[in-house]
Amino acid sequence: MELTAREAALLALIACRRQGAWSEGILKELLRGMERREAALASRLCYGVLQNRILLDHWLDAYVKGKLQPVVRDILRLGLYQLRFHDKIPASAAVNQAVEQCKRHANSQAARLVNGVLRNILRAGELPLPEDPGLLYSHPAPLRQLLETEYGREKAEALMRCHNEAPETTLQLNPLSGDLQSLRTELEEAGCTVKAHPWLENCLCVSGTGSLESLPAFREGRAYVQDAAAKLSVLAAGIKPGMRVLDCCAAPGGKSFAAAMCMENRGALISCDIHPHKLQLIEKGAQRLGISILTTRLQDASKPVEEFKSSMDVVLADVPCSGLGVIRKKPDIRYKDLKQIEALPAIQSVILAQQAAYVKPGGVLLYSTCTILKRENEQVVEDFLKRHGEFVPEEMDFPTFSGLSRSAMATLLPCDQGTDGFFICKLRRKP
């Protein structure tokens, strides 16, 4: 059968559960070649179920007695999500498709159960919303408690609510091959909804793209995907043409690409990563964007490279982190075991100290993460500065209307800046 949006969403949910796959990666494979609107619907359904999984189960538990086959629960979640969160899908279609999916992936008895449960829910009318924000926004209790400890109840609730909103795709202009107005016109003519980013230049917020690889503007290198927070971290480093720049944890390549554009494709840019296949993706992206100054290197960022010592004008250290700033885009992250991220500050500290050795006197070390936890951000930097008196914090200027004040450290939040949750710190090595 031809893969429909609902079937693709279900297959992605099954893969996430069985294989521990990331929804983003599995959807990219499943949606390849699918018509744009169907692909967009499949993504919305899959992400919507993951974003609301705890709430959906809370509702289902009132209508289902006994243990369910895992695949039947996947189907019920998907059906209930359509009934309660997607008003453009007729209720009858959602129920009928859930029944058919049950016949294909389970059995006729399960199909009768699914039909009965979803129709009973329809007859019941509005389902009660729980008062507990962790339950309402489907954040496991340990994560909710962690966010409340970091930011207080009010801000934590705003974050959790924001995590369940569908983010727009953020596209950056490639100034090496075009101008912003031409790019915007091209995207609009391709059927995309486009608006200028509210505070970052040469940046567009786009929706209705479907698979990005189907857009000539992306495929032919006139634009690339990068959140405004990540782009801002590169701009904050003050990279100029002719510099020697190192991106030590470069995959998937966005910061390297942004650096190359700040350099106007002049100078030397070294992009390192520990995974060979990711280096190939960076090389492919650089070729697509017309970047010729970028070279890749297979390198563990925690290990020394003698030839790099005191030779870089700028080192970008976007280190491995818990990823709690990108839950909007990767809803699966919220279900991580938080014990698995406890060792990260030690790893981050080792990488930061190693990369510092590569900065020449007077050069810049830019530390960043896509998390919003102080223990991975401010505390790592403060510990580094105690041990490295040759570095000093340097204040950064931020765009008007970004809501950020001039500072050497900044945390961006989706509920405040509309970006990924992100931390940026600029350090200058003393001349």
C-alpha cells in the first residue's frame, strides 16, 4: 500500500518505541518522496503524540481496562491525538483509520477494542484537563521538578507549554549565492508560508515546507536550516574574513556553515567530529552551499592536537549536552533518564579546557550548548575560569528586540526569545 501520513506517523512511533530511534531521523527516512502536505501531516501527528503522550495515556486509562499490546496503545494514542488536538481531521476518519491500522498491525479483536474506546471517548465530549502542568504538558515528574528547581514554577510551566508548540522551520540565507528578498520570493512561489525573523537579519521563519530536500532553494544551496540561537552564537564570536577558525564538535555543520559565511569564504575553517559519517554530511553540506574554505577532520574534542596549539583566531566549542533546549523539535528528549546526563558537566569541562589550548593570544573561545541547565552552562564556565586565568569573559552585543542584555553569558529560552533553548558564552584569551 502507498504510505499515508497516518501510517508513516504510526511506523515512526513504533520505531521510536521498539528501537529507541529518534523520531526526527526515522521520519526523515519515511517521508522521503512523500507529497509535501502528507509529509507535513505525518510529522505533526508523530510529534503531536510524543509531545502529549503522558496526557493521552492519562485520558486513555479512564477508558481502557487491562494491559494493551504496545502497538495497540500506539494506535490509540494516534487516534486520540487526532480527535482532541487536530480539528481539521474528521472524527470518523480518525476512528476508521485507527481501526484499519489495528487490523494490519494487530488483530480483529484489537480493532474492535480500538473502535469501541475511541467512539466512547467521542460520545463523552470534552475530556477534563489535569491541573498538574507536568501531566498537562506531558513532562515526566523528574524533568518537571528539574525545570522548576532551575527556573521556578511560573517559568517552568511556560517552558513546558512552549515545548508542546509546533516550531516553524528557521532558514538562514546563504549570502554566497543570493539575497534575502529573492530567497523569500522563491519560497513563497513554492507554496511556503514565509516571514522575516523578528530580530535576526538574513533569517526567515518558514512553514508548509514538507520535506526540505524537495525545495530547490535548499537543495541548490541558497538556504540552510539553523535556529536563530545557534546562528547568534556564531555571530557573537566576531568571526571575520581571513581568520583561522576551529569548530571542534561540528556536526551537523550549521555553525561551520555560518562561520564560513561570516568569513565570506576567505580564510581557513576546520570542522571536527568524532563520527566519520557526520563528517561526510558536513562535506556534502559545504559543497551544496558553495563553501570552499572548510576542511573536515576526524577528531575527539577531548584529545589534544599539537598542531592546533595557540593557532586559532576563534574556537567554537558547541559541546555535547543534555539537549533540554530543543525539546520542541525533539520531543523524545523529555523521556530521557535524567541519570544519564549527570556525567555531562565533567565531559564538557574536559572539552572546554582542551579547546582553550588552541586559541591564540587575543583570540576567542566561544562556549555553547543547546541545554538550559546551569550545571552544564554557567557552572562549567565558572569552573573553567578558576583554572584558566589567561581567559576573561567578554561582553556580547545582541540584536535589538531579542530581549537579551549586553553580557558575556546569555541563555535563550523558547518562551522568551522564540528560539531553541541555548547558552552562549564568549571568552577572550589575554594578549
